[in-house]
Amino acid sequence: MVSSSKAAARIRAAAVEAFAENGYGGTTTRDIAARLGLSPAAMYPHYKSKEELLYAISYEGHQRCVELLTDADPVDSPPAARLRAVVGAFTRWHAKHHARGRVVQYELTALSPEHYRTIIGLRRDVNRIVKRIVKAGAADGSFVVPDVEGVTLAITSLCVDVCRWFPGGGFSEPDQVAELYSELALRLVAATA
């Protein structure tokens, strides 16, 4: 789905920087090409439009998150260990790739309806991974969950929002914020006294 050529990867990287700095609407293909020392026409063999470029970035980022969470989930472990691992991985990715994360997570409204539907499908895959863990913990009694959907949304929102502010707030290391957010996610599902 996403071109693996070095030229296309360079264009995506320059677009991520430009979109993260100026927003999708505030960036032109000329701005992106200038970062690479290219003419805008040099981009067209790789991406026919700015929206197609945004879609490639968004698809690549969301697909990577699905793979990351799938790989991070120790499915044979207790739900608490699974939640800690998945939240840590998701948070760490958004901290390490905060500029890309801002584009991937916050520029969706600029996508065409067809591209938007594809990306929403990938977002649902991410939510399903977290939801399975929350449901497993609720089922075995290790989590106290008043609303599986609501708790899943709270946990994924917590992780995603890291890309909006990181680095900042006294946090400069992705592992530090990943550890904190893993603990916060566990507190969201813990029994209260």
C-alpha cells in the first residue's frame, strides 16, 4: 500500500515535518518539495496529490501501530501484564514519533472519504486489541470496568495524546512516559477501596 522506494520515503519524511509544523492545510506540495530541494513536479510520480501523500503517511503510521500492539501483547499472560505491555508500546511509539503521530492522529479530516474509511478501519483494529485485554480482565475479575468501550477509549486516548505535547511537562524520555502511562492505565481498571 505504501511505496517502499527511497525517494517516496524521503518525500513522506519531509511531509511529516511540514504537516507537523504547519498543519496539513498550511502546507503546500511546494513546501514539501522545497525541503528536499526538488520541484513539486518531481513528487508527482510518487504521490499524485497532497491528500494521497497524507494517506500514505497515515496508513503507514496506523498499520505500524497495529503491528506494534499485536507484537507487544503477551496473550498468554494475565490481563494486567498485557495491558501494561500494550499501553507501554503504544505510548512509547507516540513519544518517539511525536511529529509523525501528530500527523497520523490529528489530520484525518483532510483525507478523502475512501481513505478515511480505510484509516478508521485500522484505528478500530488498535481499539480491538486494547478492548480484548480490558474485556479479559473484566471477565476474570482482575479489572473492575464499569464500561468496556469507555475504558478502552480512555486508555487509547491517553496514549495517542502523548504525540500532541511530547516532549514537555518534565518528560523528555519516551520510556519514562511509557512507564507512567502503563501505570495510569492499570489504575483505570483497578478496584477502588
